[in-house]
Amino acid sequence: MKKLAILVHGIGMLHGGVGRLRALEPFLKRAGFDVQEFSYGFVFFFSAMANNKDVAKKLAQKINLAKTEYDEVHVIGHSNGCALMELASCHIRKCDSYSYIAPALESYNAPQNIVNRIHVWFN
């Protein structure tokens, strides 16, 4: 079974974006996952607010393509990455799980019937 984890960073991340989420990569690989990054570059709060809907559509395209190539697709986001995941859920066909790490969400609207499992961690 082919499994993929897609990492989605938050705002203010340098060097391609994923940063601290990259620390999960060895654990995910040991669990049998391929790991890909979804980077939308370095952004500040207001530029994220202005561009999140467009960026989320690109994330949705990546998730939809991944579902054609992998048996399972799991998306892990931090902060604004979680907001992007939630916005992307309007444009995806199916995803196996979302993992929100310290999500930057104004409200929590679970993407029902799209994502099989949702995990949330706060620090």
C-alpha cells in the first residue's frame, strides 16, 4: 500500500517553508510514508489572509493528484497551513486524514465527508 504525507507550513517560514514540520519526516518514513512538502513561500499575516483562497486551490490540486497515485493521503499542517487545508477541503474529492498542529483557524468547520480522520494538537 502506497502512503503519502503532505506537509503544509505556516506563515513566516524561511528556506522553502516547511521548517519544523520537516522534523516529522524520519518518523513518517519509518512508518512507510512517502513525504512531500507543499510550500507557498515566505508570507506574513496580511499576505496570507489575502492569498489563502488561491493557495488553498493549489493545495487541493496537489491532494487530488496524490489520491490518483497513492492509496492513502495524509495532510499535516501547522498554523496557517491548517487554514489552507480547511479551505482546500472545498475543492478536494477525498483525503484520508488531516493533522492540525497549533491550527490558525477562526472557527472549526470539520470538512465532513471529505476527510476520514482529523487530529488536532495544540501547544
